[in-house]
Amino acid sequence: MNPSREDTRVAIVGGGVSGLALATFLHLSGVACVVLERRERAYVEMRQRAGVVEARGVRMFERWGLAERLLGGPVAQSIDYRIDGASHILEMAAEDGSPGRFCTQQMLVNNLLRELVDARAGDVRFGVADVVIRNDGEGRAQVLYTDAGGAHALDCDYVVGCDGNRGVSRAAIPHGVLAKTSHEFGYAWLAALVEAPVAGHPVMGVSDRGFVAQLPRGLQRSRYYLQCALSDTAQDWPDQRLWDEIRLRMGDAAIANVVVHDKEVIPLRSVVHAPMQHRRLFLAGDAAHLVPPTGAKGMNLALYDVDVLGQALVAAVREGDTRALDAYSETVLPRIWRYQEFSAWMTETMHDAGDPAQRGAFRRMTARARLAALFDSPAARRLHGEFQRGTA
Ligand SMILES: Cc1cc2nc3c(=O)[nH]c(=O)nc-3n(C[C@H](O)[C@H](O)[C@H](O)COP(=O)(O)OP(=O)(O)OC[C@H]3O[C@@H](n4cnc5c(N)ncnc54)[C@H](O)[C@@H]3O)c2cc1C
């Protein structure tokens, strides 16, 4: 049976943070778009991930006039770098008055859905399957997909792949067009979502037993991250082992066991696929790049891609001016590499400085010297703060 045919300006594959933010911007700008999301809405609404929208993202939502509606949460002020149990508080508050905001990715996604779908009747189609992108001819592009109603074909001017690292968009680009540059750090994080808020400041900790962090995930919850072996699974970390290890690495015997909602092992790696475009198909967010979570930049880079790409798509569709679209990769890749550098620096410093088995005594001492410079040198602290806030 022939698929039903429809037409739009921009088809967006993936309704995570990048796809929904891009669709909201296009909608506000009067550019017709359709989001195709393989999961059901309830699943998308429940998914827990990142926690801080940095200053650049806050300014983007302010420009759209939606910052107050999309970003709840208090202003992000400081981080507790806990070295062998001793706290070093680094301020994140920006001198230019543009700090980041603690807003979980889940909260942002929910607010985007309310704004785009419920308030503005934006077109987000959940539960789609078998997405195929046709982007090979001189003419317009086409996205094929199926849902409970059958097979569909969506003709469009442009397709944006916002479908994460395991989506179909990147694979739709012919072999040989993209170059993959990647790095494996050789260890993983056990991520545990728990029913307890961060008591003081968010913590990034170093101890002989390895890295530990506690970051806010909403007002009632937080997520602990513990460095672990790449071969570990969540089953290797029963709750009692988790809490014993948290107390030791945080240097705080008073931390109580509370409910653990989920545990996941995340290998730490950096990946960039470039260029982030081919003919009428553009990649944004995790579909194009992954950063290790140490720098908390994944969601923020996704928002940065969407900011640049959204404006370029509006210029192309509304004014026929494709210059910014043609230059999309060139425009965003320098920032992506700066954030890769910052995230790799943070990752190596925080892990080398901890467990001496990681990279040996010499690396341990040089990593600790880097951390000491961070606490003692105003210049090092300023640069670090600019990266943390996203004003670098
Ligand atoms: C545990 C964890 C902690 C993190 N912590 C942080 C942090 O503290 N700070 C930070 O900035 N970043 C963090 N990140 C990274 C951040 O969550 C990602 O960078 C961000 O989700 C990227 O957004 P995205 O829209 O590109 O991809 P995603 O959020 O992955 O969205 C992709 C969407 O595409 C859909 N999809 C996939 N395949 C298809 C298909 N074939 N057809 C249709 N739809 C499809 C998916 O269902 C999903 O909804 C973390 C990530 C994880 C996993």
C-alpha cells in the first residue's frame, strides 16, 4: 500500500531536548515543522538526564521570550570540589549577571512539550517507527515512517537529525562523508538517581577510591556518579555497596541510605562526527557529538547547535538565504571542540587525581597540582568559571 503523503518545511527526527527546542523556535518563527519521536510522550516525559542549563542556553530562551516558562529552578551558583573529604567551594555566579540555571533536562523537556504541543498545538508525533530519510537527489528531502495508522511519507525542504547517538539520521549520510574523531577514557560512571536533594552545593569529589559526584535532579532528587570499571554492570552495585562507597568517597560518614530509583553504567567517551550536514540533512546534539558528562556540557551543546541551526533554517525558509545553513558545521564545530577540550580536561584531572591505580603516581600529583591551581589562582579560576557557566 502506498504511504499517505504530507508536506512540511522541516522534518525533525527525535523529540528529545534538541528536537523539541528546535521545533519550538521554528514554531515561534512561523516555520512549519513536524517532530517524529519513536517513544510515547509518557516515556519522554519521564526520562531523567542532565541538570544545569548554562548561561548561553538561558540567554537563548530569554531571546525567545520563554526563559521563565521553560526554566524553573534556582540560579546555579557554586560547586563543592571535595578533595579527600575537604571542601573547596568555587563560585559559578557570573560577573556579567548571566548565570546558569539548575533545571533538569526532564523539567525542560516537559516544559517544552507543554509550550509546543499543549499551548501552541505544535506537531509532535510520538510512537513512530521505521524512519527512513531520503536525501539523495537534487530535489527536496523525504522522511518515511510508520505508526499505528500505517505508512507515511513526509516531503520537506530540510531534515534535522536530533535522534541522539543511536538514532537513524547519522546512518542516513553516505559512507565516507562523515569523519569520526573519538576518545575512550578507559573507565565508566555508575549513575544512581536517589530520593534526596543535594544538601549544600553540588559536589565533584576526588578520593583514593575514585571519582564521586552528587548533582541536583530537581528539588527532591539528586544523582550520584561513581567512577567504576568499564566492565561493571548495575548488578555489581547493590544498594549497600553503593552507599558504603559514597560515604567513603565523599568523606562523610553521616550520609544516610535513601531510596535508589535507578542505576546505570555510562562509559566515558568523547566523539565528534563532522561535517554535521549533508545536502538537506543536518545533525544536532548527541546525533553529532558526545562529551563525557564530567563537564555537564552534553545538553548545553545540543541547545547551542539548535540555536545556530534554528536561525539558519529560518533565514533559508523565510528569506531564501542559505548562507548560514551552508556554514552550520563550520559555525558550531569550534565551540564543540572547545567544550570537548574542557570536558576532557575536567575528566582527566578529576580521575587521575583520585585512584592512584588509574594513571600512576606521577599523573596523580600533576592532576592534583592542576586542581590546586584552580583553587589558588584567580586566573585559572576565572577561566574555569567561564567554562562552567558557558560564557567562555
Ligand atoms: C545519565 C546521563 C547524564 C547526563 N548528564 C548531563 C549533564 O549533567 N549535563 C549535560 O549538559 N548533559 C548531560 N548528559 C547528556 C545529555 O543528556 C545529552 O547530551 C542530551 O540528551 C542530548 O540531547 P539530544 O536531543 O541530542 O538527544 P536525546 O536527548 O538522546 O534525544 C534523542 C531523541 O531521539 C529519539 N529517537 C532515537 N532514535 C529515533 C528514531 N529512529 N526515530 C525517532 N526518534 C528517535 C529518542 O527517543 C530521543 O527522544 C547526560 C546524559 C546521560 C545519559
